[in-house]
Amino acid sequence: MTPPDVTYFRKGFGLKQEVEATLQADYTGRIVDLMRARDFELVSGDVTIRLAKEFGFCYGVERAVEYAYQTRHKFPGRRVVLVGEIIHNPHVNVRLREMGIEIIMPGEGGFDYSGISAEDVVILPAFGVTITDFNILRERGCVVVDTTCGSVLNVWKRVEAYARDGFTSLIHGKHYHEETRATASQVEKFPGGTYLVVRNMDEARDVCAYIEGRGDRTAFLAKYARSSSAHFDPDLHLKRIGVANQTTMLARESMAIGEEVGRTMAAVKGDAYRASNFRTFDTICSATQDRQDAVNALLEQPLDVMLVIGGYNSSNTLSLAALCAERVRTFHVEDALCIDPARGTIRSRDPVTGLQGDTPDWLGQGPVRVGLTAGASTPNNKIGDAVARVLATCGIDPATIR
Ligand code: SF4
């Protein structure tokens, strides 16, 4: 019988109870608990704050953070190293550093594992890592604690199947995002496996134009050099296409991209060709979908402004902010500290232009209805801090909220 692998763990260490109290202390929040109990609404003086019914930490993030805490608990005397940020939230990553977990960040050529020895314990983040990174770490002989989210693993299975069957994986995502890099690398498990990443519908239309024979090969290769497999050739690799997506993209756009590419293939080569040479599968994760649905429901209610909390590099937060900005004046802040009650200002990122700046008097005068949501990597205590600062901006002492 093969002995159990004692250097690879992906289901935690059964230490949930041991870390539960610390997790609660680090990430739960009184104000958010209060809002949940009051049907996601808080009214005080002239201010009404409405919280989306799904927001903040998703199951994948909760699991990854818990496993990181369990790992620290399990190996108190060992060096513990995290490959990049566990999730895109600065507070969580700072907290992990305070617990003595080192975070290595990628350089130009990717991660440098030369300092990792067999004695070390290495945590892989919720986004996963590329096949190359994974293999290097396994060769080092260190303990690997893999927190890759199950929903990301589902996308990998899809992309693997495309590569195995000779389809190019067309991935709706951001080519530089950790998750998409890891997902795209899965095609390397099969000889000739190929991928192309498109960021949005405009880029998907480049693909459609090429299928229609309107593309310029040199320009296409130049534009997508960083978003495709090294050997990608649009003349060869746009004949059989399987669509997948980064789990945190805007679901509506992902579906539209799949439909557009499929429709184009059918228009150029016929329905029978499309049936055997085009596949699509929605790989948006349920947590992302639930948050987008909840924000759409919230936007049905009358609101004066929408506040979206989450890192500026957090893909699911950017998707939420984009949805909100279509319907109401929206402020995307990376942290509660962006709200300055003393000055009455907010420092935010414009969801359309991406520019950051301060806005004075952002809540105006008189009654105001504020919608609120947060990305999957924002803990409840930080959401509560933002609520407290909104109240303080309106002259209400958050401590009086009971
Ligand atoms: S956003 Fe979705 S895929 Fe990403 S960690 Fe959360 S549940 Fe998993």
C-alpha cells in the first residue's frame, strides 16, 4: 500500500475549533451582525443604509483564511510561507504577517522559490498557482498546504477537458490575475494545449473578427502576446474553441462573450460545425453570482449613493462596482479609512475610468439613502468600520447604534 503523502494537504488539519475564536475576533463585526438581524437595513437620523443580502467573505475565502490559521497552529516552530496574497485584502494579509507567516510576492519572472527548503511549510492561495509553480514546490520537498478554492478547481477541470480534446481555451478574465494565470496553465498538462485570454467583449470581438477572416495576424499576435500560450497561432487555434471564465468576472458579460463567439462560428461555418467545434460553460462561481444578484436586487430599491468596499485589485469587487455604477452614483473604496468623517470626504476609485480621487461632501445634506456591498475578500469588521464612518460623516455617533 502506498504510504500517505505527508507533505501535501488540501483539506486543512481538523483544527477548526482551535482557530475559531481567533478568526471570530479578527473578522466578525458587531454592526454587520446588527444589520443582518434588522433585515439588512440600518436607519438612524437622516441616514438609511441598506446592505446587499449577499456580501463580503465567500466560502472559498473563508476556507483559505481558516486553513492559513490552522497551518500556523499546526506548525508553530516551522517557517510558514504564503505564495502571494491569500486573498486580495490588505488587512487579512497584514494579520497573517503578524502571525509570522511570510508572504512572497512575484517579480518580473514570477515567484522566486530559491529560498524555500524542505523544512518549510508553503501555503497556496485561494486563486491557486500555475502548474510550473506547483511542480517546483513539490520538487522542493516542503510541506504544501493547498487552499485553492473548489470553484477554481472546477474551472481547471473544464480547461483541462478542452485541452485534452484539442480545443483552445478562450478564457474571459484578466491575463495577469493569479487565478487566470493558474487556470490558463492547466492546458499545459496536454501536449499542444492552448489558451487565449480575453478581458472583455471588445477583445472577444477581435476573436470573432478573426474567425470571420477580418483579422490581421501580426496585429493579433502582438496584441495578445501576453494573453495567450507561447505557441498560439490565430490561424490554427481559433478553429475549435471552448469558453471558460475567471470565476469573479461579470456573469452577464461572460455569457454574452460565449454567445457572441458561438454565434460567429455558426454564421461562418454553419451550425453543424459549431455543434462539434464550440463549447461553452459558465464557470462564474456561485458566490460571485450570488453577490451580483444581491446587488442587482438592492439596486431595485431607491438609493442616493452606492458604496462598494473591496481591494482595487479584487476582481469580484470591480465587477460589483461596475454593476452599481450603471444604476446609481457609486463610490468604490478599498477600505473604510477612505471615508473621512472629519472632512466629509471620500477617496474612491471611479468604476468607469479607474481613476482615484477625493470627493468632498459626497453624502450631500439632508436625508440620504446609502446602498452597501463588499467584495468576497472583505471581512465583516471592515464593512462595519465603513458603516460607522458613514454615520459619523452624517454627525451620528456609531456607538449609539444598538
Ligand atoms: S470568489 Fe468564488 S472562486 Fe474565488 S475564492 Fe470565493 S468562492 Fe472561490
